[in-house]
Amino acid sequence: MSAAILPPRGVVARVPAKVNLELRVGPRRADGFHALSTVYHAVDLTDEITVESAEEWGVTVLGPYAGRVPTDESNLAMRAARAVAALADVDEPVHITIDKSIPVAGGMAGGSADAAGTLLACDSLWQTDLSRSDLEEAAAELGSDVPFLLTGGTAIGSGRGEQVVPVLTQGTFHWVFALHHSGLSTADVYAECDRLRADEDVPVPEPSGELMTALRAGDVDQLASALMNDLEPAACSLDSTLRKTMAAGLTHGALATTVSGSGPTVAFLARDKAAALDLMVSLSADGVADDVVHARGPAAGAHILNDITVR
Ligand SMILES: C[C@@](CO)(OP(=O)(O)O)[C@H](O)COP(=O)(O)OP(=O)(O)OC[C@H]1O[C@@H](n2ccc(N)nc2=O)[C@H](O)[C@@H]1O
Ligand SMILES: Nc1ncnc2c1ncn2[C@@H]1O[C@H](COP(=O)(O)OP(=O)(O)O)[C@@H](O)[C@H]1O
């Protein structure tokens, strides 16, 4: 007698953080967003999202950054769960537990990552018949970089960042991230970027060929010379400590540095794992960041780890 196939009581998803290898910011559009050309790169610094059937809707956040994440309806994971319930016409409350390692408001899409992981976990828990494109559309409505976190790997983002095309990447790249727990508001950094470029004629951005060549070849030195982020001056203008952090990493042998997204996380590219670990020790000794972590890219996008079918 085959065991009955029980629907899962809970589902666990893992989702990566991201760094922007290239972030070209165009003019602000009529809808308030900026036209972007960016190259996203997922790294194996991850959050784990557990979604379980419950008597009422709720969110719990675990980990070192828990105190800085809302647990009401504004939580991006809760907004994602509500979105799947509405799309699939489901009325079954869930409790969402976020085991968080991705820094909050750090420029690594931490909240967007949780939204992407929860979209997948709820879709699996409720065994909906939503298509991948249904989930991608829901992701784009939750945030401009949420669709990339469903995809993972390395990809070109355009539009406001929600249009994602994967990019062929050879090899593994070793990164060191210098975290600043103060955080920066993404909207404030974009506004500061506009202020700093007020009298410039800002072109519609296009991806650079040098970066694509470096990624296809897995050439870390060519990648180092291709990193760029138009939001870097704005992030540094709002957080004056970033330039000191960036300089320290270069002094200690990082191949290159860039502010991750809207910051304040500072990303350093290392030649290999040994160089990354040495750089972590030096940066920690310098005291130029609140925390220093090593991560590798590219990493997989949001994916289901397992179903919890315990009754
Ligand atoms: C800056 C980037 C770079 O990848 O990442 P983070 O640093 O946030 O991780 C993204 O553009 C962030 O994406 P995301 O955080 O999803 O932004 P959204 O929630 O869509 O928008 C938040 C706010 O950022 C500004 N915004 C966002 C995207 C965009 N193309 N232009 C903008 O001007 C708008 O003020 C918007 O109200
Ligand atoms: N699940 C979540 N994880 C992190 N931040 C969240 C979450 N839900 C809502 N937020 C709010 O979203 C804001 C931006 O979060 P985050 O995506 O981490 O920033 P960034 O895009 O700079 O990485 C935070 O200030 C936080 O209050």
C-alpha cells in the first residue's frame, strides 16, 4: 500500500544576496523610477525562509539583523505571501520564519531576497498551478530587483531592473563584503544621485562589453577593471565612512572595490579564497566596518530546500 502523498505542512526556501557588477543609472522616468542597465551577480550569502500553515498570518525574523526588520504587513516576505494567496485564490494563513544573514538596507537586496524566497515557498506549500511567468510578474510588482533573485546566477537587468536576462559566466569569484549596520535608504540614494547630477545630461544606459567579456572568460583581473556603480558617489555622499572602507580594502590587496547597489555595503573582489580570507582579517583588524563576510558568486537563485510534511 503506497503511503498517501500528504500536502506539505511547511516549505523551506533558500535565497541569495546580490551585488551589482555594473550599475548604470539613467534619467528618472515619469513613474519615479530610474532607467537602469545593471549586471546583477548572486552570491552565497543567503536567507532561509520557512513557510508553514498556521491559524493566523505572521512573520518571525531570526538572526543578527532581526531587530531592524518589520514583522507587520509591510514585511516584503509577508507581501509576497499575500500576493501568491491572491493570485491562487487561497485563503490559508501561513507563518513565515526568516532566518536572516543578508544585511538589512545594505544594498544586497535583503528584503527583495525574502520576497523571492517566499513567492516560491508559498507556491510550493499551496501547490498552486501558477506559472513561472506569473511568479516573475508578482516579483516585479514587489520590487525592481526581486525578479533577479528568482533567477540568480549573473544577469543583465534593464527597465527599472525588473527585466532580467541571464549572462554566461565562467568560474567562481571570491568577494569580501564590509557591512555597515547603519543602512541606507534606496530611495534616498537615488534622490542624492539625481541631486549630484542635476546639471548633467544623463544618457539612457547600456551594458559595457568589457564586463561581458570578463564574465565569459572568468577573467578576475578584467572583471576587477570593469566594476562600476553610478550610485557610488551618492552613497558616499550620504555615508562619509565608505571611502575610508574602500581605501582600506585596496591597501590590503583587494583587486577592486565597489559599493554594492545603493550601499552602504562595500564589496571587494579578491583573487581567490585565500586572498579573500586574508583581506577579511586585515579589514576586521582595521575596524573600518561593523562586520566583514566572505561570499562566492555566482550563486543559485531562490530555490526550495525541502518540504516539511510532519503532521
Ligand atoms: C539599488 C538597487 C540596485 O540593484 O538595489 P539595492 O541597493 O536596493 O539592493 C535596486 O535598483 C533597488 O531595487 P529595489 O530595492 O527592489 O527598489 P524598489 O523597491 O523597486 O524601489 C525602491 C525605491 O528606489 C528607487 N528606485 C528603484 C529602482 C529604480 N530603477 N529606480 C529608482 O529610483 C525609487 O525611489 C523607489 O521608490
Ligand atoms: N524581509 C525583509 N528583510 C529586510 N528588510 C525588509 C524586509 N521586509 C521589509 N524590509 C524593509 O525594507 C528596507 C530595505 O530592505 P533591503 O531590501 O534589505 O534593502 P537593500 O535593497 O538596500 O538591500 C529595510 O529598511 C526594511 O525595513
